[in-house]
Amino acid sequence: MSSVLLVLQVLPYDLLQQQLAISTVRDLEDFIITDCFYTGLVVGKLDQRQSCLQVHDVVSRDVRPTDTKELAEAVGNWLATAQVVLQTLEGEAAAASAAAAAAASRRKEVENKQEELKKNLKNELERTGDAGMMLDEAGYDVMDDDRLLMGAGPSAPGPAGLMGRTKSRRR
């Protein structure tokens, strides 16, 4: 049908019904509207008075010999663009892999440092004999520093004091 559309711009319904093997005008018009106009394959107008299709534009799957050079250039441009995109994606993938390896290496370094600090702290506590509690110069538990920073004295109750409650609620 597309070759007929390239030659003629006004197609009688009779010719279309014969070429498409459609028996009724109603079925032919439905086919033209839904399968040709709505899909964008044909741009035109149905003329029911003259029983014809006026074709304004048509999408063709055929390539004219005069269009092959232009088509080859378009495909070549597309290929060049696709190669650039591929190279860019490969570069980004390599960068992402390198970043992931660096992050894993850094994570391992941090874990090793953490283990080293734990061992050093354990050794220090065992050496000083204060494995149960760490005391500062004044004899207070090091954890009391948190209460001092929040404005409470060293003997102030823990979290209960921060909320305005006493440590014990006996009646």
C-alpha cells in the first residue's frame, strides 16, 4: 500500500478495498482511522462524498536510491555517537570500581585502627589494674565528664537527674 501512496495522492475507496481485501466501506474507514491515522503512518483526510482518501504525508519503509547516501551518513553519525557514549560509560564504570575499591580499602584501614585501639586500651587497663572502671585524676569515673559538661556536679544522678527526677522513687 505504501508504494501506491507514493504515486497517488488521492486514493479511491474501491482501490483501497481491493488492495487491502476489506469488504465494507465502514471497515475500510475504521482501518484507515485506527491503523493509519492514529499510528501516524498516514496523514490525510477521508472524503466520504467522493469516496476517497486524500493523502498529505505517509511514512514509508522503503528507501529511495537517492536517499541512501543521506541514510548512510545518519547511521554513521549514530554509530559515532554510540561509540562516544560507550566510552563514557566504560570510563564511569572504571571510576566507580576504583572508588568502590578505595572505599573498601579505607573501611579496612578504619577497622584495623579500631582493633588496634581496642587492644591498646585493653592492654592499658590490664596494666593499670583498673579493668573495671576508668578514673580521672580526681578519682571520678571518666563517664562523670558527661554530667559535668551538662552542668551537673560529679555526684549528680545520671540521666534521671537530667529529666528532673531523682534516682530513686521510693514511697
